[in-house]
Amino acid sequence: MATNTDIYIVGSGIVGCTIAHELAEKGRNVRIWERRNHLGGNLYDYTDEYGIHVHLYGPHIFHTVEKELFDYVSRFCELKEYNLVCGSVIDGKCVPTSFDFSSVDTFFPEEAETIKQHIKLVFGDRPSATVLEMLDCDDPYVRKFANFLYEKDYKPYTAKQWGISPDKVDRQIFKRVPILFSYGSKYFSDPYQAMPIHGYMELINNLLSSDRIQTETGVDALKHFSVEGDRIFLDGVPFEGTLIYTGPMDELFNCCYGKLPYRSLRFEWKHEDIDSLQDMPVVAYPQAEGFTRITEYKKLPCQNVSGTTYAVEYPLPYQKGADQEPYYPVLTEESAALFERYSALAQKIPGLVCCGRLADFKYYNIDSALRRALDVADSLL
Ligand SMILES: Cc1cc2nc3c(=O)[nH]c(=O)nc-3n(C[C@H](O)[C@H](O)[C@H](O)COP(=O)(O)OP(=O)(O)OC[C@H]3O[C@@H](n4cnc5c(N)ncnc54)[C@H](O)[C@@H]3O)c2cc1C
């Protein structure tokens, strides 16, 4: 163990690595402990045996409204502007998502013009709405279209993804895939959207390039750190330094109030000697049994290969120790209340900073995780 460590960071995702970089730049010595056998957290990517660049933990596209964050990432890796278009297969037909007017044309060819006119009447100049807003409105044509998408896509997809009834899920979830009142769907609406040309690990490795940063993978930090009352112990000795924790909040406290619900995923990886499996890089299959979506990696930018590698995603509840990762906090009223109890415990402990998608129990995208990391680093400096 390094004796010159000023700050320990648990977790090497974008949050842990960004904080490490910022602190090291200001002369602090940082040690990162990562329990996976590689750095990068969910951003980990690599080129597979067929020459196809894949993201081990699901497709990641960097998108943000903040130019400052875009410029920050550009300092560490070469970005290529890229607008993702996803798809959804409903009744055997693949339409672009976010859903747009092409879904009206595809599924309601007879009434398409009337439905589009009614949408314009109800929503005026608005470019989009959530499916819930459309379901709530009085207009029968708008409701008919929204109900079709809700019953055949949002509802079964959400039930599979979260493992709970859609009416229990935080309503914010439905905002992630709005319905656009135009053609030319894009999955994200942010002005800055890009992919790292050489992969996310270029970003991670460059963030960690300082001699002041030491990293160890395959180490569960909670085998070294423990919390008793409002004290942190490191290998049994009271710890007076700073501990930045980006893992699941309940695990830090030995699940003393019960387990926080996280959702995990099982990825089934396949390679086929065909040119193309599906129309778009990421396609949802809401009506399929068990799996939610398939990512065909050669369709993401900067890949020019024959054959295709794809990953089929099966959601499942997270169980620690079952060779699973806690990818998504399951946001419900009960889980928010439970999280608050853990958060109150954490706030009483001097030197402990909890942040990141797992520790904040928030559905952060890369940009909000990065923003959080920069704010934490600022507050520590
Ligand atoms: C399938 C999927 C697709 C996504 N797609 C996108 C996308 O397209 N665009 C986008 O902007 N965002 C996307 N995201 C979100 C993105 O992955 C997160 O915002 C980001 O990875 C959060 O970074 P983090 O550092 O908070 O967490 P993580 O990347 O999860 O890093 C936390 C790290 O802490 C480690 N850790 C936990 N406990 C311990 C411990 N006890 N000891 C040691 N290490 C520990 C974990 O192993 C992990 O590596 C996606 C997420 C998923 C799951």
C-alpha cells in the first residue's frame, strides 16, 4: 500500500478518474481501488477478436448541453460528432426512436394525416412530448397513437427493464424517450453528441496518466475500509484522510437499513459472419421474451469491418456476489426514502465524500457524472 496517499478513491468510473485527475493536477497523491479487473467503470471498451470495437457494459454515446464538458472530454480523447438513431421493433416493423412521425405513418397509414394534424392542434409548436402527456390529453387521435406506443413499447419495455409495474417507476424514466412531432428522429436532443474515435479507454487512460495517481484493479475497497458510527477505518485503523466513494451506498454501510434496489444486465455476446443484423446500431425489442435490446457495434462510428458482433441485453435484479454489476438505481418512492437514510449516515462522517451514479443513486449520464466529479474536485481543492 502506498504510504504517500493523500486521497483514496473507490471506483474507477468516469467520476473516480476525473476527480483523481483534478486532484493530481493540484499536487495531491491519489490511490484508486477498483473491484472490477479493469479501469473505466461502465465506460470500459476494447476491440474484440474480430476487429470490432465494443463496449463491454452496453453502448455509450457521449452527449451534453454543456460545451464546457464537451471541451473537457476533448482534451483527453479525440471525439467524432455522432448523432445516434435507435430503433424499436413493434409488430415486426422497425421504426426509429425517439418515435417520430414516421411511426404514425408506419402504424396508422389510413389515419396518419389526421393523427398528425390533431397532434399539431393539441401541442402547437412544441417539438415533442412525453408519452404520458399524450395519454393524458382529451384528443382521441392523439390518445390512440400514444396508447398504441405505450401498450406495445413503453409498457412492456419498462416492465422488462425495471422488473416492476410501469406505474411504480419514476415518471422521469418516460422522458428519456420522448415522442417527436417531426421527421428525422435522433435519440438524444443535446447539441453536443459524439463518440471517442479511439474509444473511451483513451479518455480514461489519459485522465489517469499522472505519476501522482496509483491504481489497483481487482480490489474490493470495502475489504480495507469500514465504517463504524461516524468513523472510517482503514485496515482496522482510524482513517483521518479523505475517502471518495463511488460504489453503491448500501454496501458502504453493510446494508444496515436493507438493500437499495439496483438493476443489472446480462449481456449475451454473439458474432456472425453476416454484413448486417438489424437496421440501426441499437434496437429495442419490447415484445421479445426476456431481452430488451440488441447493440450491433459495427454500426457505431469508425468501424469498417466484415462480420458483425452484437450484444443482447437481458435485465435482471442486482445481487452482490452473483457476478453482476449494479447498473441502474431503481428509482421509486420507497427506494428514494431508503437512500435518504443512507445519505444522512454518510453526511455525518468527516472525510467521506459519496458521489457518482451508484453512490448518489441517480440515473446520471456521462455528462452529469462528469459535472458531479468536477464539482466534487472543486469543493475538495
Ligand atoms: C447499459 C448502459 C448504457 C449507458 N449508456 C450511456 C450513454 O449512451 N450515454 C451516457 O451519457 N451515459 C450512458 N450510461 C451511463 C454511464 O454509464 C454512467 O453515467 C457513468 O458510467 C457513471 O460513472 P460512475 O463513475 O458514476 O459509475 P461507474 O462507471 O459505475 O463506476 C463506479 C465504479 O466503482 C467500482 N466499485 C464499486 N464498489 C466498489 C468497491 N467496493 N471497491 C472497489 N471498486 C468499487 C465499480 O466496479 C465501478 O467500476 C449508460 C449506462 C449503462 C448501464
